[in-house]
Amino acid sequence: MRAVALVASPDRDAAILMTEYLAFSIQYRRLLMRFPLGPGPYRERLLDAMAWLLVDLHRSGVYWGDCSLANTLFRRDGDKIQAFLVDAETSEIHPSLSDGQRSYDLEILVENVAYGLADVAALQGRPEAFDDAVSAAEMVRTTYGSVWEELHHEATFAAYDRHAIRARIRRLNELGFAIDEIRLEPAAGAGQEMGAVRLDVAVANRRFHGRRLERLTGLRALEGQARLLLNDIREYRAWLESYDKRSVEEREAADRWLRDVLEPTLAVLAPAIGERRDLLQAYCDVLEEKWILSEEAGRDVGLEAALDAYLGLGAPAPEDDGGGSESSTVLDIDWSGGLDVPDADAEAEADAADGADDDEEAEPR
């Protein structure tokens, strides 16, 4: 979240921090209650998003202190979900965090995520899912550990092995991280005698694909969206080269993709989804629908067929608040058979619970 204003009253020892409105976001109860019951790719992506958020905060020296699903907003990001901290009342900022601080913060997150998932199960009338909520929450710990290890792994290579160095950088780029600086230092111990070097990589934020897309097209997109859109440009470029029977530069392919593919498709999507939904995310949903239909058909069905199918379903999305379909969207789920939709009473209970979270004071756990 981005701070936009701070109003302070020193005489009353009080202050109000105003943050930018997070467009197209959704709370976890509403998100999970619009998907099928129980485990699935959608829930795994939400939990992955929580782990990635905590990694990003800890890399910046931020100790959250009250990590929970209720203190987070979510936004769909291509075929993934992105999490945003919205309640930093208990947070602390340090130059860096110790392993103990990180471990304790992670423990709080795992515990609170289990509570949150159990809460959703209770709203859905599934008391048998309480044990599953605890095991699912442990996925956050596993993902956090894997990502943290990947970012801080000190790889050792032969000094002449440039391929291994490129592979390490590519792996970080695939995770969405841009590289600020690369240093090669002599390896310690036995590796030093063999002329090995240690690769020290300074990793920037997770905007590698987003920045590349913006440089290429001028579009500003979330990281997951940008990754899908760049893949779409590559696919379109390959088709252009086959159709034109000549080599096509990346810039030319991007320009023609914008003009002939993206902009016409967005013009069709805009009236169907309204102003309260993200157009680029809707286009990513169409790409996912195209992938599903193509898998079923065993061939590429084309963008037009996927767009027609998506619109035929009512251009569904879980963040839709009533202006469109009440069904959900892909996230690697085939929606053609229909998805569970909470009834009005369940929606009202979720809204009331969300309001209670906003009103209650933070309590030590």
C-alpha cells in the first residue's frame, strides 16, 4: 500500500495515516467463498501470495507482528494472486531482521492463516475442514522457506562457467525479481584452490516482467499479468513471422500486438465488465480460457473463440460485486461446469465478519 497523507495531532498524541485505495482488490472471505469448497489451486495461490508478501516485507526490514488474512487485501494478478498489507498497526521497521524476528513473524502468520481458513470453513458449514485448515496453513511456512532460500542461496561455480551464472540469473528473473548487481568473489575453502567463484547477486523488487512490458509497450501491469502478456506477444510474434515469412523484430511485434490484438479485445471487454474491474486482468482471463479450450480441443482455438466463450459465461470474476456474473474465474480451474456461489445469507455473514475485523483491536497472540 502507498501512503498518500499523514495527519498528526501532537497535542492529542494521535495521527491518521491515509493510504491509496487499492483498486480491484477483494477480502479473503469473499474470495474463498466464491470458489469450490475445500482445497484447490485458488486456495494454494492465495496462501502463496501470503508467503511472498511476508518475504517482501522481511527483505525490506519490516516486522509485521500481526500477519493474518484479515489484515490483507488480495488482487488477482494474471494466473496468480497478489497480497497487500493493509493493517500495519503492530509493524516495526528495522535496517534488517534477525532470523529470530523472521521466524516469530512467520509463526504468527501460519497460526493466523489457520484461524482464517477455519473461519471460512465455519461460514460454509464445514466443521470437518478445521484440521485441513491447520495443514494448509503450513504451506505458507514451506513456501516462505523455499523463496527465502532461493533468494539468499550463495552458489559456487567454476570461474569460466558463464552458463551456470546465466541460469542463476534467469531463475531469479522467472520468479519476477530484477537484478541490481552481480559480484563474483573467490570461493572459500577447497573451492578456492580449484579457482571457483561465489556468485553474489543483489536482488531488486519483483517487477522484472512488469518493467520489461512497460519498456516494450508502455503498459503498466502487475507482475503476473505482465508475464502472461509478454508470453502472448512472443506467441503473436511467432505467428507473424510464419504469416509474413520474414523475421519480425520484437518492437514491431509488440506494436502490432497492441494495435491489432490487445486494443480491439479490450474494446469488446470494457462494456462487458464495467468500470470496476481491471481490463488487463480480464484479458488475462481470456488467455486462460483460450488455454483451457485449446487443451480440450487438442489444438489452438484462437483468441476470438476464447473471447466468445468468456463473454458467454458472463465475463466472470470473483471480485465482481454484482455488476456481472456471480461465478468465479479460472486460476487454473475449468469453470465450464459451474462453480459454487455463496448464497445471500453466507455473503452477508462474510461481510459482517469483515466489518468485525475492521472494528476489533489487535490482540496479542
